[in-house]
Amino acid sequence: MSVKIKNISQAEVLVLKDQISYQDGQVVSKTLAQNDALSITLFSFAKGEEISTHESGGDAFVTCLDGVGRITIDGEDYLLQQGESIIMPAGHPHAVHGEEAFKMLLVVVF
């Protein structure tokens, strides 16, 4: 099974945080690749917006591209700033909150 990168320019130098926009009062997502083994998605969170607590079947690797996000894993909060990353382990409850306006790259490996 092959992964095809979509919704983003190829063979071009990119700034990932510029590939998704903020929208007031919303969480915005842009899927770059998805199959049974891998998911790559860009997200933007308006300040105060969130994805509520849930679990994933894969390890979720998050990198902050802009702003500040609060990642909650097993009830413990972590603040993520630009350039920082964290892994939300498969099967563990986690949530993501825009502490400020916040952009992230999410790579989930199943």
C-alpha cells in the first residue's frame, strides 16, 4: 500500500505553518496523507478551541508549528511551543487545546 502526499505543493520548499490558515472559533484540518498505516495532517486551532479527549489506535506524533498548544495525555497537561514535539501513545486518552492560536503537524503511525 502506497502513501500519496496530497493537498500540498511538491518539489518546492515550504513553510508548513503557512500551509493552513486560522479561522476564528474553529479547528481547521488539512489531510496530507492517509492510509491504514499512516496519517499526516496539519491542524490550526483558534485560541480556546480544542479536540476533546479521545484515544487513537496509533502513536500520534505532534509538532508545534506556531503558537502554543496544551496537550493532555492521561490527564497530565503539557504546553507545546513552536519547534517542540510530543508523542501521544496509542490507546491513551489525550486531548489538544489551543492555549493561544496554535498550528501543529500530526503524524499518526498505526
